[in-house]
Amino acid sequence: MKKIVVALAGNPNVGKSTLFNALTGLRQYTANWPGKTVERKEGILEYMGYEIRVVDLPGTYSLTAYSLEEVLARRFIVEEKPDVVVHVANSTTLEKDLYLTIQLLELTDKVILALNMIDVAESRGIKIDVRRLSKELGIPVIAMSATKKIGIGELLRTIIGVSEGKVRTKPLRISYGAELEEIIGKLTAKLRGYDLTGYHPRWVALKILEGDPEALEIVRKLPEGDAILSSLSSLGLPVTCPLLADEKDERKRPPCSYCVRIGNSLTCVLIATKRRILAKNLVKLTVRGPRLRTRSEMVDKIVLHKLLGPMVLLCVFASAFILVFTAGKWISDLLTMGVEEAFSLIEAYLAGLLPPLIYDIITGAVFSAIVTVVSFIPLIIMFFLVYSVMEDSGYLARVAVIMDRFMHALGLHGKAFLSVIMAFGCNVPGVMATRALESERDRLIAILINPLVPCAARIGVMAFIVSLFFSGFKATLVMLSLIMISLLLVALTGIILNRLFRGERGRELIIELPEYRMPSLRNVLLLTWPRVKEFLRRAGTLIMLGTVIIWVLYTFPTGEMETSYGGQLGKALEPIGGIMGLDWRAITSLIFGLLAKEQVLAAMSVIYGSELTRILRMSWTPLQAFTFLVVFMIYEPCIATIATIRRETNSWLWTSISLTYTIALAILMGALTFNIGRLISS
Amino acid sequence: MSWTVIPLLMLNPGEEGEVIQIDGGWGIVRRLAELGIYPGAIVRMMNKSWGPVVILVSGVRIAIGRGMARRILVRPIRRSL
């Protein structure tokens, strides 16, 4: 079978991954780029007797060696020489995307432009003259939609056509204007005949004039490299970039000391501007219809308004919260009932069949673990669904804008708030979401405050216990006050860390605001599924394992709760519990939250016995229950979160600081709550 | 043609300007350039009610912090009707 290698290039957020998934389905694998931490996705498909290997290049806006992603993308194209490069563009923001197409054409001839999301563009009244665009660019242009599966067959046939040479490409050659072309020409002539690690001489010449670090390095390594570079001064006046002349820090200065002045401008600026103008002109020639939706503008007038914006945000979050925890709870109750019913039938059946010890493990530990997991899955699914709807509709980017002001108090910018929102679902993706922050210092602060945000699992446990001690409106108030406490601690911790960490403050917020759109069910499910899957994987293994461990600890060696290993551990820690008004049973239940926060309820049902509800109501005062919840909410993140913090900070020190801090804070807050509460009530 | 250069932040909603200079470190200039904000680019102020301002660059809305908007210098473009 004939083999074809296809590379997918494109800006971030153009549906490149959706196309990749549509092409390769399940036959894909993920690796890292050699020696780098950037993910490399590849997949294989068969079509019309060809085996097509698809490589998903990192999303980039340009092809200058400013970022690792850009270097990886262009090295792949130059070094591994894919048969075809498909540039995936967003049909609704064509001008921005064409900037990359133009640069790809300078790098390789075999480019196909895939106009993705053509259905969205059409629904907005945008008309693209595909044939004209194809003629102007000199490459095949395919209008398509990866989500609606439009044009995928045509794209595949064109890929085969181009790789077989049956579809001829004659890429547009950009002329950068007489003055610039003269310099480019001279430099190109000087570079001819040298080994430029696979790059074309003209391309290297252009990149040098753009101040590209990698191109400069290639030339410097040539035998007469320095001579070539210094000869630039005879072509024009080499200048230090005035855009950055007052940058004091040497390391932050750009490496483009070979900028050449033409008139009042610099080559690096002129080259970029030429490309932009070309993109603009191409759009003028080929695109008709509204470029901008005024509807988004009207919505933004309200959503980003000084006063209305935060109010809308509060309303959206409150309703999202209510939706997740009422609908989620309702489904969860239904499921739990069903599962318990089924288990009681199975138990009766197993009773005579299995040896007593195994029967006890299965009914006492395994079944209760499954019940715990089942009761939390609906909450998590609901949370991620709502989050994905907000993401897909375009609202989430606005949330970052609205929260930017507030986050400044913590020395962070608005994007950090998105990791806080994610943490309400689960701290693991919450901590991972801090990757969007550019500065190391910002990331560290965002990671350290993250475990203080109560995740859906914690909120679920809290809601259950609150419902035992308080009812109706009072219960809502108690829940609200608990969440307010945790948010206050998040803010306070952030403010303190901001003072403590002197390092480079992160840059200000820069975020692309997509057009608002109706979330599509498909997109929302595609966004939700991987998040849920990850949770299930963890929950399935950790909770199952944890419950069995708890059961063993509370059964052995004596078979009596109080004298078991678990009981002994709890008793040893009772003095600490004492200052918070919590007895050994409460403390021991909390210890098992280390495995997973949902585990606390499972542990309590083992420790307090099957009639948990009645026993708890009898043995705790409402104040003790409240204190327990405060401690439960704050103290150490679950083991999965700890592992994630370790992975993301790459430091055991910060991981243990996070752990120690949350435990100490929980004890402090617990003691405060209990003693202040006692004073007030007496 | 006016040659007055003002910070991007001073543009009123609906007004356009040509980016002349970006006063900032290498990283910021690069990040802005990726999003199409570089000398010569035409930007339009969309929204500056509170916190970050929203601008339009080659058909894409971008929110940027006020401090940064202050360090992007633009030449206002007056549309003669």
C-alpha cells in the first residue's frame, strides 16, 4: 500500500484537533516531540488504497522561531518533508489565518488550504470565493467542516492528488517591494551554495531580516557566517531595534541585531506588514459578507459592562451551581437507589456461595465503593457539561476578562480564574489548567491556591452532611457560607503569596474573544468526555482501592472498630481533634479523604456503621458538624491532586508546602470555628 | 494625515488607529505580534468599559490588560466621510 505523510498546521482554536479526530478516528497515538514537552499527535487512516499518516503539528500563529511550537512545526516541515501540508484555517477569521498560509507557502510547495468551519461562516452570511482564493494562492483550497463532516472526502482526494503530483501547485510568491527585495536578493545570493540545514536560501535571508534566532544561528555556524552578517551593514544601516532599545535587561532584548533600516521603517516590521497587507487584500478579493457579527458586540456591551458584567457572571454561576447540584443530585439519588437495590439482590444470591471473608470484603468494601462512585459521577458529568457549554458558547473567555480586575489583587490575571472555576469540578484539571499562564511565578501561585477551591466531590459530601443538620433555607445559607469561607481563603492565600514571591510578575491578560455561538451538542460532548473519562479512571481505581484498605484497617486485627488499626490511629490523633471539638471517629474519617474526598462518606459509613444518618445526628451538635465541614473543605487535597501538583510544579518541596499549608490552615480554621462558635452560643 | 501618537487606551470605542510602537519587553512584543498587533497593524477599539479593553485586529477580538494597552502607541485614523 502506498504511504502518504500529511502534516496539519494551523492557528490554535481553528478546529485542527476536530479535523484530526475526524480523519484518524481511534487510530491515533500521542507522544512528545523528541526531547520536548510539547505533545505530538499522530494517526493513521486508509483511503482509496493509500495509507495516510497524519501528524498534528503544534498550533502556531506564525513560523518565526519565537516559540518552541513554531520551531517544532517548521522543522517538521523542512526536515521530515511531509508529502502534503494541510493548513487548517477558520473560515470566520480568514484574514488572521492567511498570515500563516503565506508563510507556509514560503517554506514548501505542497500546501492545501482547508477552510474549516465553513458551515459556521455560511450561517453568518460570510461567502468565500474558494476558486478565486485557490487561483490567487496557487494551491488547492477546500471548503469543509470537520464537525459536520463536510468536504472531508474531497480533502483526502486532494491530499492524494497533490502527493502524487496530479494536482499541481504553483504557490504565490510574495514580492516584498523593490527596496526590500534588493536586500533579500543580495543576501540570498551570498547564502547560495551553503548547507542551510534544509532551508531554502531566500527563506533564510528573509528570516534573518526578520530577526529569527534559529536562522541567525544557522548562518553564524557557516564558515563565513559572521562576514555575511556584517556585510548587511553595506546594504543598509544595521540598527538596534528601536522598538526595544530601552529594554534594560539584556536577556529580554531580541536577538535581531541585524535589522536593516529602510526609510523610516525596519525590515522585520516591513516583512510582517507586507504579509499582513497581502492577507488583507486576499480577503478583500475573495470574501463577501459581514466580517463581524454585531450580535456579539451587543452581548458584550452587557456581559463586559462595568456593573452588569459581574452581575451577569454571578447569575450565570449561581444558576450553573444550582443546575449541577439539583439536577446532578436528583440523577445521583435515582442511580444510587437502583444500584443499591441491585446489590441487595446480588448479596442475597452470593451469601451462600462465597467464603465469609470474601463475602464480607465484597459486600462491605467493594459494593460501598461502587455506590460512592456512582453517586458522584452524575455531579461530575453535570459540572463538566455546564463548563463545556460555557466554553463552547464563548462566555468563558469573557469570564477571564471580567475577573481580571479581581485577580489583580492576587497578582494574577484573568486567565488564572479559569483554573479556579475548573477546580470547582475537580482540582486535578484545575491544577492542569494553570498551564495557560505564561509566567512561572503566576503558575505557582495559581497551583498553590487551587486545592483550597472545594471540588464537586467535596461540595457533594458537604451538601449531604449539611442536609442532616440543617433544613431548607438554613441549609442553603450554611452551604453558601462554607463556600464563601473557602473563596476568602483562596483570595487571602493569593494576596499573601503575591507579596511573598518577588519573581517576575506575569504579563497582563491577553486573550482572544471568540464570537458567541450556540453551543453544539457534539462539541460540548467532545469537550466533556475526556474530562469525565479521566475522572472515572482515577475514581475507579483510587476509590475502589481506598475502600478496601479502610475496610481492612477497621476490621483487623480485632474485628472491633475501636481497637482496630484504624481506630488506634484515630485515637492517637485525638488531641489534635480535641481543639476542634472532633472525636477520633471524625478524625479517622478525614484521614481517608486523602485517597479521594468522596471517600470520607464511605469511611464514615464503615466507622459509624450502617445507620450513619441517625448516629451522626445523635453524636454531633450542629456546631461540630459545621466545624467538621470547615476542616473537611480545607485540609489536604486528595492523592490525585497531590500527584498532579507534584507533576506540574516538578518539585517535591512545593508539593509538601502545599500539603502542610492546607492541613495547618484546616486545623487553624477548625479551631477558630469551633471556639468562636462555642463562645457565641454560650 | 495626523501624526499624533497616543496610547491605544486613549482610543474611544469605534475609533481606529495604526500601531506605531510597542513599548515593552521582547516577550510581550512577540505575543502581541502573534495575535496581529504589530507596528503597521490597524486596530479598532471595541469596548473599554472596565478592566481589560477589547480591540479588533484583522477580524478577531482580543482582550488586553489596560497597562499593556497604555504601552501600545497608535496613530488615530480619522475617517473622512
